Amino acid sequence: MTLAGISLVLLLGIINLILVVFQVSTGKKWLKVNFTWHRRLGILLLFTAIIHAVLAYLSR
Ligand code: HEM
């Protein structure tokens, strides 16, 4: 499955990597943001990671 010619699995993988870096940086308080965003984006990451895994599995 592609979006504008780019693989959705690849796109979600990059988004997940950015979200993990954000989560660790804000969890460790290296990056100071309202902590609500750590909780919200942590939940979003759960869903984007599951979609990434399911699409990768289906496209084998
Ligand atoms: C994959 C997703 C997540 C990652 C990688 C992550 C990562 C981290 C890290 C590295 C810390 C610091 C731990 C420490 O220094 O002992 C932390 C703290 C914390 N995280 Fe997350 N987190 C994630 C998702 C979430 C979610 C979904 C919630 C809540 C809904 C949450 C709530 C908290 C809380 C309450 C703390 C403690 C903050 C404090 O010590 O003041 N995290 N997280």
C-alpha cells in the first residue's frame, strides 16, 4: 500500500521512530513540553505501531 508513491509501512516506521525519540526525550524531561503531550502521543504511538505492524505483516 502506498501514499503518493511512498510505502505506508515505511512512512509509519519513520513516524514511529520520531514518536519514540519524542517520548523518551519528554519522559526523561530532556525536552520540556506540557506532560499531557507525553501521554497523548504515547497512546498515538501505540496505534501507529500496531497499524505499522499489521500492514507490514499483510504486505509480506
Ligand atoms: C512508547 C511510549 C512511551 C515511551 C517510550 C515513554 C517513555 C518514558 C520515559 C523514558 C520516561 C522516564 C522514565 C524515568 O526517567 O524513570 C517516562 C515517564 C513517564 N511516562 Fe512515559 N513513555 C511512553 C508512553 C507513556 C504513556 C502512554 C503515558 C501515560 C498515558 C506515560 C506516562 C508517563 C509518566 C506519568 C511518566 C513519569 C513522569 C515523571 O517522572 O514525572 N508514558 N516515559
